[in-house]
Amino acid sequence: TTTPRTEEPPGALEDLLTVREFEARARRILDPVHYDYIAGGARDEVTVRANEAGFARLSLLPRVLGGTAERDSAVSILGTRASMPVLVSPTAFHRLVCAEGEIATGRAAARADTILIASMASTVAIREVAAAARAAATDRDPALWFQLYLQPDPQDTLALVRRAAAAGCTALVVTVDSPVLGVNERNVRNRFHDLPPGLACENLRNLRGDEPDTVRRIGMSPELNWDDVDRLRAHTKLPVLLKGVLHPEDARIAVDRGVDGLLLSNHGGRQLDTVPATIELLPEFAAVAGRKVPVLLDGGVRRGTDVVKALALGATAVGIGRPLVWGLAVAGEEGALRVLELLRAELDHTLALCGARGVKDLTPDLVRSAQAGA
Ligand code: FNR
């Protein structure tokens, strides 16, 4: 069975003032099995909670009388411009929550003028997502990156890279935290193991050795190592970022091997449970890698103040996972766009209250650990 859809009338969207209200509304609308798949995380969900709690534990310490009325939030990351440092992190299966699926996501990100990191596990092929984004971003190229897992057969990985490059993606994000998939016990209890009939991972169609029209299951090969990342980099001109490095020593190795950027992520608490909140690891990552490559962060970003804290502690930008999916679930493209615009407005307001002229003004002294002062 697919999702019972009761789309909200467009006017009602304005009543949703926060990301958390979007989640509450999505929860009422979605099939509970699908809600659990999205909201849930690995095992006891310790890390899912830690991500948000990590931001709450930090306080902001604003400057006054900065004397500026205009604030600049635009960023450029590895040659891709975004109007704000809030990107769309890769999340799978958007047609589970809205009929247009990733078409709606592509349009929303393009209209918000920010980067969409399209998931390999998309229910719409990357070529079609790119075409939709291009049509929505009339006066510029849409900002599109592609997330992938290295495949057991390197030829399949290269086929995915070719598909992404042909679609106009300008960077690759290789997720490395999933040698095996994390266990969301809500899915086990709900017996949610497969996409409903009619939905498939469209990017994985017709790979090498498959029968025509077969769609592979998602996964990364557990025997892969750093040399496989080097091999991928040798085969593409696109910048390569690693997503899911958590140990600072691995961050150092990645930078030494010439990786172009890091997306500090614990997969929204969906892989190994009890790893730290990403915001807690950020200062160390900024020290190890931040001067050499851009460090992005995702996990638990729900407010403009969260964005400012992450940027102050050294992130170039942050990504949102679940919030975007809640927007899609509530009202498709318009809902996803509204979530992005809420975060943009909150970010700008926070910058103003911090006395910052823009995101480049944000420095670590603006953030205090709430406990230290208490
Ligand atoms: C994800 N995430 C993810 N990551 C990835 O590299 N490839 C993927 O296909 C997916 N799929 C996916 C599905 C769903 C439903 C969720 C919630 C998450 C992880 C995602 O990119 C990101 O790291 C987290 O979602 C960030 O945490 P928040 O913003 O959800 O708290």
C-alpha cells in the first residue's frame, strides 16, 4: 500500500512557523510506517537525540553596535554557489512521501537557490531531477551534487558518476559510513523492508551484469578501502567530498589523500548508534581539516540559531535531512521550499541579532558551551 495522501491546502502552509511544526504535521499525514522510517534511527536512537541536544547545549554570545543593515548569507563551496549556507542533504525515497518525489525536491532547492545533494537512492533518475531543477531556476544553473555509495563493481560506480556528470552535477559526495546498513528497529517491527510496488531506485537501473530493467538494491561494499576512493578521484574531474567520516584521524587521512571536502555527518543517527553529535565533533574537524578543505555538517539542524552555531564553529555550510522530507510530506514542492525559506529567514534574523554582517563574520567566540558558564 502507498501513502494515503491528504495534501494541505496551500494557505494552511503559512500557519506552519517552524521546522518542528512541519514534523508534527507530517506525522499526522503520513502512513505511520513511513513516518517511522524517516524519523527513526539506529537502535536506541541515542545519536538521533544527541544531534539536536548538541545544539541546545550551546549558547550564542552576540556582538552589539556592528552598524550594518544588510547581511550576506551567500556561500561558494568548491565552485558551486548557494544563496545561503543551508543545503539539502541526501535522503532516499522521496516518492514515498509525495507523488512527484525528487522532482519536487529539485524544483524547491532550485527556487531557494541552494545546493541539492541528490541521493543515489532516489525514486526519480538524476537526469530528470536535474531537468526539473533547471526549469525552475530560470536565470542560472541549478546547484546540484550527487551522493553515492561505492559499488562492489568499480564499473558500476563509474557508470553512476557518468550519469551524475551528464546530468550536470558539479560535485560527488561519497557516503562512507555504511559498510553495512544501520538497523532502525522501528522498520523491523513494522516489517518495512522494501519500497512499495511502483517505486524503485531509478539511478540503479540497468547497471552492468544486470538483466535489462533490473533495479539494484542500495548498498555499499564492506570490503572497500581508501584506495577505492583514490581510484574514484582518478576517474573524475568533479570534486569529491566524503560524508560520514567521524574520527578526526580519518579526517586527517582524507585530507592528506587529497579529498576535496568533508561532510561531517552521523547519517542523522541512522548508522552506528551512540556516536557523538556532529556539532560536538565540529571544533576538532575544523582544526584538523578546516584550513585545507571545506567542512560541511549535518544532523539535528532545525533552527537558524543551529546554522549560526555550526558556521561559527567552522562549518562552511550545513545540510538538512529530515526537515526537507517533512516539507515534502506536508505540501510537496511548496512545503519543501517553505522549510528552506523558514531556515533562511531565521538565519538572517540570527545574524542580525548577533551583530554579524554576514556568514563570513561568524567566529568561534560567538558560541559558548551552556554548561561551562553555568
Ligand atoms: C538519510 N540519509 C542519507 N544519507 C546518504 O548519504 N544517502 C541516503 O540515501 C540517505 N537517505 C536518508 C533517508 C532518510 C529518510 C533520512 C532521514 C536520512 C542521511 C542524511 O543525508 C543526513 O545525514 C541526515 O538526515 C541529517 O540529519 P537530520 O537533518 O535528518 O537530523
